[in-house]
Amino acid sequence: MIVVIGGGLTGLRASLTIQESGQQVQLIEGNSNIGGRVSSQEIDGFTIDRGFQVINPGYRELQRLHIRTHFHPIPAGAAAMVGGQWRFFGDPRREIRTIVEALPSIASNPLPFFSLLRAVLFARIDEGESAATFLQRIGINGEIYDAIVEPFLRGVFLIELTQVDARFARRVLRSLYRQVPGLPDGGVQALSQELRNRLKSIHCGELVHEVTRSGKGFSVRTESSTISARKVIVAADYSSALKFSDHLPSIHHARSTAWYFTLEHPLHMQHQLHVASLNSGPIVTAIDLAAVVPSYSPDGRGLLSVTTLDTCDESAVRSQLAEMYGEAITGDLITVFDIDNALPILAPGASRSGILEEDGLIFAGDYLTEPSQNGALLSGRLAGESAINN
Ligand SMILES: Cc1cc2nc3c(=O)[nH]c(=O)nc-3n(C[C@H](O)[C@H](O)[C@H](O)COP(=O)(O)OP(=O)(O)OC[C@H]3O[C@@H](n4cnc5c(N)ncnc54)[C@H](O)[C@@H]3O)c2cc1C
């Protein structure tokens, strides 16, 4: 028997890999729900994800899984306020109006824009280069950098681009270039649920307290039982995994706060992700999720999801929203939650081992690959393969 601790994407993927090999596996998740950071709940009939995130079906690890869940696409790009007007920026292959609506300089002469796009995807990246240095070195600077590129990517990485590894940033941009991300009915949890439904054995609502060596294997103690295991995979998030090891590398995390408001009437460019200008307040992004996935709302009202990076109060968020949209957002605050360890930071030049093995215990998670669903799935698969083969 192989025990997997943690039912986020890492643990789900590790368990599936082991099950597919024909070996016995038991997944134990501390929460009553599976999914970890890819989970959702219902509040007042609204679908509320655990922080705004999108799923990119173009991720290689998702493609390996042949996911059947349908994702409602989010238009390939984002809207930003430039010179007092909302403008849409995006992938011109998919969103032709990008050329028309973007900066007048791009509209009149799109060729430099395309060569920049090519540079983003293919130009050389120097060792240890940050996403900020790389983008500015290849010529993405000035208005387009300040108004759209940096705020959009800060919304993705939840941290300033000077602190993000350029190669990782490129992998994310390439995945967005390959395929448009989206969201499923039922919230991001639908993805975790699809993986969960493929598994035969899973225990939710049961925290693992201790793992000790026992003969050639391990003894895994939960709240209600003790299980013997040949191998154990710790697929818990970084701060929980620290409980099982004194030797994990030190990894800092980006934090964010997720705010959800009802919307009484549609916003301008209501289907787009809206990015806030740099230094204009605590908000990084806002989006009406019900405009993208109508089933997120029980009654046709909009569902405004707002992400802030620093802790702040509701009045600061409402006042910035009023500035962004030129009118007060009068809807109710449905819920707000702080996500302290949202994303492990992959600093410029940092490298990750994928999994870590210590005294026969296998550690896996996005903090050992890269901070994304793809990173979590990859680490989970590698951990599963290692447990099967050793
Ligand atoms: C706000 C936000 C936005 C994001 N946006 C994106 C995005 O747009 N695109 C993208 O690709 N990625 C995004 N991500 C990142 C992605 O969600 C994560 O990288 C991924 O979900 C991590 O999965 P995991 O399984 O490694 O960890 P987790 O999801 O944290 O799972 C760990 C699990 O272990 C369980 N656990 C912990 N300790 C124990 C224990 N002792 N016993 C039993 N169970 C335990 C926890 O309850 C949890 O369920 C975002 C994340 C956040 C928070």
C-alpha cells in the first residue's frame, strides 16, 4: 500500500499514477473537500472559487490526463485603462479587435507588435534573469509595459515581475499562446472533482498527524486510525509539509486576498479580465465571472471577483473600483478570504527538483516544480512514478 497525504492536484495526480500501475494507493485529505487550492464552494447560490484562477487546457500535464471537463473560454487578453479609456489587449490571432482597440500606435502599425510577441516567445533568456529585466530588454517597456504587461502578469504571479524567473514567465505565456484558458461550470473544483472521480480510494476530512518509520515501511497516523504503508508521498502544501521534514528548502510564498461582490448591472467590457494600473490602489485584477460562466450566478446578477495583493479594507477596494469604472459598485460583498500561501515564489534563476526524497519519504508539490496547476500535476506524476518504481 502507498499512502498519499494531501488531495490537491499534486496528491490527486500522484494517486492516479499509482492506481494506473495496478498498485494499491490510499489518498488522505485533511479537508472535507478535495482540491486544495483548486477548490470552490457555494455561497448564497454563487460559485466561489478559492481565489480567482483560470485553467489552461493547453497545459501539458492536463493534456496527458485527457480531461473531459468543459471550460468556458475567457477572451485571450485583458482590458486596461489607458489615457482615461478602457482598451482591450490580447492575442490578435484570436481577438482581432485587439488591433483596433489597442494602443493607437499598435493599430496604425501592428508589425512591431508581432515582432515583440515573437521575441517574448523565443528570444534568448539570460541565466538568472527576472521576467521584468527580460521583457524590458527585448523592448517591452513604456506605456504597454506599465499599463498592461506588468499589471496583467502581476495578477498571474501575485508578485512584482522583478521577483519572477523569466523562464517560468515564458512558460506561462507560451501556454496562454497555445490555448485560451477558461473556467468550468461548478467552479475550478470541477477539475479536481474529475480527477477525484477516477480514484477508487480516498479519505477526506482526515488530517495526517504523524508519519514514522516502521520496519521497511511507514506507519501513518491520522485522527482516527494508523495505516501501514510501503511508501508515503507527502503532497501537502509547503507549510503543512514542513511538519514532516526538517530539510525542505526554504521557500517564500506570494499572498493574495479574494473579494467577491454581486453586480447589479454589467460592467464595460464585461467578458474581459480587467487589470488595474500600477500604483492606483490595492486591486490587481477584477472580472465578472458570471459573464464568463453564467452558472456562477444563481439569478443573472454579475459576480465580480477582485484580487488584491496586500491586506486592505473593503472601503479601499470599493473606492478603487469606483475610480476604475467611473461609478460606485453598489452590490453586496458576498465573501472575502485571505490566501497567505497562494503561490510559492520561483525567483529568478531558481531551480527546482520536481520531487524530493528524504529517508524514503517522497515530497511533492508546486513548491518543488513551479507555482501552477501544471507544476503541481507534474510533481504529482513524478512522485507517483518514483513510488511505483522504488
Ligand atoms: C489565488 C490563486 C490563484 C492561482 N492561479 C492559478 C492560475 O491561474 N493558473 C495556474 O496554473 N495555477 C494557479 N494557481 C496555483 C495552483 O492552484 C497551485 O499551484 C496548485 O493548486 C497546487 O496544488 P498542490 O496539490 O501542490 O497544493 P494544494 O492545492 O495546496 O494541496 C495540498 C493539500 O494537502 C492537504 N493537506 C495538508 N496537510 C495535510 C495533512 N496533514 N493531512 C492531510 N491532508 C493535508 C491540504 O488540505 C490540501 O488540500 C493559483 C493559486 C492560487 C491560490
